[in-house]
Amino acid sequence: MADDQRVFLITGAAGKTGHAGVESLLARGHTVRALVRQDDDRARSLAAAGAEPVVGDLLDLDDMSRAMRGVSGAYFCYPIREGLIEATTVFAQAAVEAGVRSVVNMSQISARRESKSNAARQHWLSERLLDRTDMLVTHVRPTFFTAWLVDWWERRDGEGALRLPFGHGRHAPVAEIDQARVIAAVLADPEPHNREAYTLHGPIEMDHYEIADAVSGELGIPVHYEPISVEEFAAAMTSRGLPAHLVQHLSNVAVDYQQGIFAGTNNVIEDISGSVPLTVEQYVAGRREDFRTSGPNFVPRPSA
Ligand SMILES: NC(=O)c1ccc[n+]([C@@H]2O[C@H](COP(=O)([O-])OP(=O)(O)OC[C@H]3O[C@@H](n4cnc5c(N)ncnc54)[C@H](OP(=O)(O)O)[C@@H]3O)[C@@H](O)[C@H]2O)c1
């Protein structure tokens, strides 16, 4: 790859798919600029890995123009926060002005015109906005990430619990590293993927009873899935201080989940990246430390 002069921009580079995206592009021998919101240890570790960190705000046109200079392909990733449409507009304008050729856009499987989640509908609108540019555009629409298991995990009295409003719904949890390999492969060779919207799934579709069993088997402790109502879930998120926009999104995609919108599996990750995606067991095995304590968002059991 020594003769490849292209520079790739990864936004959200301190986050899950962004960080893994930087790693995947570097592993392929590419030059990577990594957009971070703040200059902190995460930015320093991206620099140590070989990326060029640039501090900027996805909502700031001047910052994004600076970040796009000389860039061939860019990954757009904005969290579930207010401002997605504005960030997409700023990103698209800066990219077009800078002559960026291709974009991979992080969307999600629930992105639909009729989505009840405001964030999911905004993802759908952002896809349409990017499609109206003359860049090569590819959308990735993952199901729930395997990282959910860490965020919503309760560890207490030597046991684990997942209290979530998913009933008997199913999905195939997808790891950030597997998504990142797809993002890197598409950035490296964008033409065949132009105007595609790829749903990204892990290898095995499971309900949360099966997921709890898989985590239990890997950690060697009892793990319980306790289905809760969407109302209890929303109240717990609100009392934890999570933003109203995120609570509105997650409450509505929980209903989507129960109705099968997040279900399914496919071969997209292997076909595009050449790598077999991680199972839940493999993911947990790689992050055992993270399961020793409760995650940031867990919904406590009533007796806690
Ligand atoms: N989690 C899931 O199960 C799931 C499923 C399907 C799709 N998705 C999609 O995945 C996306 C999130 O991806 P992710 O989980 O990889 O991201 P993430 O871990 O939430 O990280 C997002 C990064 O963006 C940075 N950021 C936030 N606001 C910014 C701004 N104004 N300017 C510049 N940077 C900013 C954050 O910086 P700080 O860390 O400094 O705050 C953070 O590092 C969302 O669009 C979501 O819809 C998620």
C-alpha cells in the first residue's frame, strides 16, 4: 500500500466504530486523519497508533473544512444526540467543497421514513441528503451493537443481569470491529458500493435469553435476562439523567425491536471485509474486564 497517497477521515474517532475504523484502516496500511471532539488521552492513543488526530466539532463548518483538506474518503459518524441533520449538512458541504470522493455513513437498521424514533427518522433523512450529493455514498445500517451488553449490564452478588424491554425479540449482535472492517474496505474501494445501504448483523440471531446464556457460558457466572416494559426502561434512563432525545429514541426502537425490525442475519460483513464476524462469546472473551462491574446504564433490579 506504499504507493497509496490517499488520506481517509474518520469522524467519531474516539467512539466505538470510529476508533475501530481508524485501527482497521491503519492495519490496511492507509493514512488516517481522526476527528475527535477533544484533545484527551483517546486522541493521544490514536496518534500513538499512527493516525493524525484533529480536534473539531461536526457542527462547525470551518472545523470540518479543515478536517476534510486533502481527504479522499470519509466516514461520517454522529452519536444519538440532537443535531444529526445539521451535522450531516455541514459534513456534506465541507466534503463536497474539499473534493472528497466517497463517504461511508453510519445510519441504523431502524432508519425509515416512518420511524417513530426522531433519531432514526433523522438517520433516514441524512441518508437521503448524502444521496443527493455527487460523492460515492454508502450507508451502513447496523442492528444493535454487541457493546450494548456492556452498557446495560448489571453485575451484583456474583451474577449478571440484563433488564431490557425486548420481550422475546431477536437480533444478531454486531461488534464494532466487524463494522469497522466493512467501513475500511468500502473506503478503500468505494465504487462497487455506491448508493448501497447495507444492514450489518453479527453471525447468530438470538433472543435475550439466549444472549444471557451465551454471556453466562463465557464468564462462568449465572446471567439473567429480565424483560421489562418500555415505560420502566424509559423511566430508568430518565432517572439516570440520559438526554430526552436518547430516551425518545431508545423507547421507540425497543418497540421496533419487539416487532422484528432489528432481527435477521446476513453475510455482508464477511462478503465485504473477508472476515468472519465475532460471536457474542468471542466478544465477551475479549472484554472480560468490562463485565466485572456494572455498565454505565444498567436498569437496577427492584431489590437493589
Ligand atoms: N449502539 C448501537 O447499538 C447502534 C446500533 C445501530 C446504529 N448505531 C449508530 O451508531 C452511531 C454511533 O456510533 P458509535 O457507537 O461508534 O459512536 P460513539 O461511541 O457514540 O462515539 C461517537 C463519538 O462522536 C463524538 N462526537 C459527539 N459529538 C460530536 C461533535 N459535535 N463533533 C465531533 N465529534 C462528536 C464523541 O466524542 P466524545 O466521546 O468526546 O463525546 C464520540 O467519541 C449512531 O449514529 C447510532 O445511530 C448504534
